[in-house]
Amino acid sequence: MPAPLAGQSVADHVAMGAAAIDARDLRTGLAHFGAALALDSTDYAANWRAAIALLDQGEQIPDSIESAERDSLYARAEVLARRSVAADSAGSEGHFAVAATVGRASLTMGKKERIRRAKVIRDEALRTIELDPDHDGAYHVLGRWNAEIMRLSGLSRFFAKSFLGAGIFRQASWEEAIANLQRAVELDPTRIYHRLELARIYADRKRYQEARDQLGQIESLPDRELMDPVYRERAGALAKRIADKT
């Protein structure tokens, strides 16, 4: 982790790191967030921003392969996200960072471990929305939460009821998955990731024309985030897979 440059404050490094991330320069962004944390390891913004940046770095490594490096990045991201909540429990971005880091890491784990972590993901996403009702990322997380629960097999559903409790488990539905992703798209219609996940859920429900409509929108959207080229490839693969389905 780079040493902080003389004369630059925590706020300076956070601002420069955020600007680098906006420019899709992940390495420089992480360097600035690391410098900010070297000056103050408890800074709220430096922690949540570094957590999300580490998620982006880890996501460069596909979930389909085992990777100690990726798992380490996700574990570090979760630590920083929880530290941001400890620094400011009323900050929506900290709670979102916890929901996102726990959720993203869970996708690389077995079904039992995913289920064990599901309550944290849902609770933190709901807390984010309570603090910021227009947080598109939190609605995305909630949509995926519902979809992942509904995609479980019968045996996994049994474990879900055991770990989550029947009450929480019954709150998951395809309708909520769709409604939450639709809200995410409504709040940020140019974000490719929102439309891709909504299209995936529509395809799961055999609502193929609606899925194709979302995928078609992606074709005209600009790349905004580091993973957008990857999301665009996934959208293209899904479009081919459902091209002839009615």
C-alpha cells in the first residue's frame, strides 16, 4: 500500500480515488484509498469506497474458478465495509458496502454458506434503503437476493428454512426479485448491470420478450463501470441463448 503523499489529506486521497474510479482506473483509485486509510484507518468514506473497489478487483477473476487471491480480496472488502459502518452507522453507503461485499463473496461459496449469509445481505440492503430510499444499488442487491433464494433446489430450500427461518424465507419471491430490479433500472436506467440482472430474472421466468427488451437497451448504453465490457459480453451470450424462445 503506497505511503500518503506529503500535504495530501484523507479527504484529498478519497476525492482523487473516487475520480480515478469514475475514470475506470482501478489501480490508481485503490492506491489513493489505501493512502487515505494509512492516514486514518477509521475514515468512513475511505473504508466503504475501498471495499467497493476491492470487489471490482476481485470480480476480474471469474467465480467459476477457485482463486485464493479473489477470496482474499473479498474478505478484505468485507472487513473494510464493516469498519465503515462502525465509523458511521447512519451512513447508507457503508451498509450498502456490507450488503454488496457479503453478497458478492457468497456467490463464490457453496449453497449452505450462501444461505447462512443471506440474512445479513437482506438486512443491510433494507437498512441502506431506509437511509436512502433512492439507492439503486441496494434495490439491485435485494432483487438478486430474492432471485438467488428462488433459484435454490428443494434440498437447499430445506436448509434455507433451517438457517433463515421460515418467516424470512417466505418473503423471497420472483415478484419481489423483478420489482426490485425494475426499481433499480428506474433509478439508474443507464447502468448496464441493472438491466442484465433484470433480463436474467425475466429469462428465468420465461418472460423472454421482456428479457430481450432489456438486453436490447444494453446495446445502446455507454460503458460506465470497470466491469461493463464483461457485463456486455454476458448480455450478448444471454441474448443468443434466448433468441428463439417464446
